[in-house]
Amino acid sequence: MSPCSSIAGSLTLVRQLGALSLGAVLLLSACGKGGGGASGDSIPVGEYACLTGLTASFGTASHNGVTLVMEKANASGGVLGKKIRLITEDDQSKPGEAATAARKLISRDQVVALLGEIASSRSLEAGPIAQQSKIPMISPGSTNLKVTQIGDYIFRVCFIDPFQGEVMAKFSLNSLHKTKVAVLTDVRQDYSVGLAAAYKDYFTKHGGTVVAEQSYSSGDQDFKAQLTSIKGANPEAIFVPGYYNEVGLIARQSRELGITVPLMGGDGWDSPTLTQIGGPAIDGDYFANHFSTDDTSPIVQGFVKDYRAHFQKDPDGMAALGYDAAGVLLDAMKRAGSADPQKLRDAIAATKKYEGVTGTITINEQRNATKSAKVLTIKDGKFHYVETIAP
């Protein structure tokens, strides 16, 4: 399907549905007259995201953030005198689909850069394709350390699991004063495995004890066997570095079993669906995140205002990360004075003190973003800021 044939998928429909079907193309400008790449009157940028499936909340939020940046840029005349043409593929939250999406965007649509994914496992699938094709890729939210180790064309605007794990270990020890914890890991997700390892490493090296370890797999519904075993170890808190779907169920089932200690996690909790599933059971728990709507800085409040106006709801951390990933890309394009992938790669790598809504972003030598993390708590179904922990 050519980009021009799919323009019926309007922005209004996208906002109403919150998702695009696989292979749909979102056009934020008129279809270009030229061939692939940026040779026509528009610059093609690819995005692959989980717009449907188990983690659709992540993908739709990130996509909304990306869309907002592209709309604003095009309304101001575009970049380098051309409109940005955003071409989006839905990887359906399924293994293997991210790689398929990346191949389509690069070979069929000849995009000059890729934005994606939130889930680390899917960035690890698509990253090698971008690297081999020498197309720069910026992940909004893949925190697993291995993602940017794929190669020198792979970047991210989020913090990484070793830092996120350290943040929550510090918070456990210094703020909650917990020295005995249990860890419940999703063994199917690279994100969860890496975050659990980072948390345990810092926690145990600084006086904490992991009294129990259990695991589950994405898609599981019953966690009572693992939670019963954990309860028997009498932890003071439970670290659950999973995604929101399972975490909500884990919270409910833990309370049903009489477990009253706080649960803690990472940015994989950040979705309105978490509180919809967990209900009151998730209140009083904590997680690390990139963003808080409680932040009073003008850049954050401006983003919150614009997002509410466009989507009639508050942005979450994934929306903010999508916004920053797209912003970093367009900023690099302006500094490079070109949409050539090699020049874009070099400009992204040179990003210093970019003022994003998730913090001030500097891309380091490992192509990771150096930035602070926020700890949020949940109360009455809402996320509330607790504290900021610096690198």
C-alpha cells in the first residue's frame, strides 16, 4: 500500500481509535511527489509501536507524543523547508512483528530515521535491522542495557535499567527503610530480567537482603503460587519489575492473600490501565518513572496543556518519552542541516542539554540519555510525585 492510498486514516480517526491497523500509514503532510528518502517535498520518518495487543497502552501513548511533535513542526513550516511525513507500523505487541515493521519502513518507505519501541524486547528485534541498514533509531522507552549496544546507529531518550534499578534500590533502603525484599520477575521480558538484576545488585551491595525470588511469564493470570511462597519469606517489600497488565493482577492477588507490604516497580507500570486492573489494591505502591504531570516547570506544563487539548486526557510517561524522542530527532535534523541518515546519526550522537519534558537530555558515548529519574506513588487511582533521584 502506498502512503498516498492510506491518507484516509486521518488524525481524527487515529485519536478516536487510539490505534492504527498493521501497515497503516499516518501522513502529517501532503504525499510527496518524489521517490524514497527525503528527495521529494517531504521527509519520511518511520515509527513502529505496539498500538494493539497486550502493551497497547504504551504504544498509543508514545505515538500520541510523537504525533504532537510532528504536527507542531509541520504547522510551523516543517524542517529544512519540508514537511515531516510520519509513517507508523503497528507491531501488535507480538514477538517478531517489530522486525517486520522495521524492514517495511526501511525498504518500502525508505525512511531516514526510526522511532521505536517502548518495550525492550521489541527494540532488540528491530535494532539490528536499523543498524545493518545504517538508519538511525531512537527508542523512546526501551531501558534494557543491551538495546544501544546493538550498534552506533541506535539511541534512546530514556534512562537505562542499571540506573532505574539503582534508583529503586536506593529508594527502598533510604526512603522506605526496607532491608528485606522479595523479587518477582517476568522472565519473558528482557526489560524485567535486566531491571531485576540491576535492583538486586545495588540492593544487596548496600546492606539489603533478597529473601525470596519468584518468576512468571507475560500473559499469566494467576500468581498466587508465587505470592504464597513470597509471603512465607516475610519480606518488607516486593519488587515487581514487570508491565502494567500483570502488575495490576499481582497487586490484587497479593492483597487477597493478606500481603500488606508495598510493591515497587519500574517505568513498565506507567499506564492508566494499571489502576484500572489493580483498583484500590495498587494504592500506596511505588515505581520509577521519567515524567510527572506534577512537575511545575514551564516546558512540562506547556506539554501537558497541549496534550490535553489534542487528546482530552493527561499524558503519561510514555507519551512524554515519545514526545522527547521525536523532539531530539527533529532537533538533530535541524543541527545537521540535512535528512541524510549518516549526518542525522552524527547529530543525534552530539545531542547535549536538550530540554525535554522528561528532563535535560545529553546523549553519552554509549548513546544513552543521561538524566534523573522520578519516583511516583499511587493514591486513589492517580500517580503522584514523591522524589527525584539524580544519576
